[in-house]
Amino acid sequence: MNHSSGKVDFRHFKGENVQTFRRDGMYNNTKLMNVLFTMELSQQLQHTGVTVNAVHPGVVMSEILRNYNIVLRIIFNLIGIFFFKSSEEGAVSPIYCAVSNEMDGVSGKYIDSDCSLTLPSPSAQDQALAKKLWEVSESFTGLANDQSQVNAM
């Protein structure tokens, strides 16, 4: 759900415009990029028999706030006891996507915490942005135009 508040700023990839850094903002940005990257990966894997989907497990008690101040962590943990999922509960939707017959052949979709197909935010549906993110990622990893890597898939 945090991806809907995210933004992709390619200047951050180069270490530029980082004065806007906020932990929650960066978290939301990475969630958006996860969804975009998954959607483009699905396009790249078409006709291979491999499927990929973006899955939202729900709000799960985790160590995500381990570097936040102690007051915020205490509040988060107290609220979490009553409202957040356990790790086991959070694993349900990813496991469902991996093993259920209903997901056989389904690729490039966004799966919500109740295991339902859901439309992601409008920015997460931007195919041009997803493609650009893919290309920028390729250039940073040195995999751009490396056909040996493509053929290995």
C-alpha cells in the first residue's frame, strides 16, 4: 500500500537531490519501484513460462523500524500487537501466489494481502516509467545489452 505514495526520482540514483531524504518517503519510493520493476520483469519474461507478481503481505510486525527512535518503536510495537499481522500471517499471500492453482500462469499483477488481484496505484501502472527503471537498473548493473545474461534466463 505504501507504493501509492512513492515517487521515482532518477536523480537519487546518481546521488543527486538527496536532501529530500526521509525514511518513510524512501521506503514508499522503493515499494513503488518494486511494483514497477516486477511489472517490467513480467514483460521481459513473456512466453518463458516464468511468472512474477508484486505481492502486498499486509502490515506485518517486523524489524523495519529498528533504526528509528525508541519512542516510535514502542508505539509501533504496542499498536502492532493489536492490529498488525504476525510473520506467519504475512507469509500467506506470497505463499498463495507461489503455490496456488489459481495463480498458475498469472503474471505482472499486484496481489493484495487478502490474496486478491488488485490494481496498483496509477503511477505503478506507468509502463514507460517501468521500462525506464528497468533500463536504468540494467545500466547500473552492467547488464545492458549483455546477451549472454539474457540467454542464460
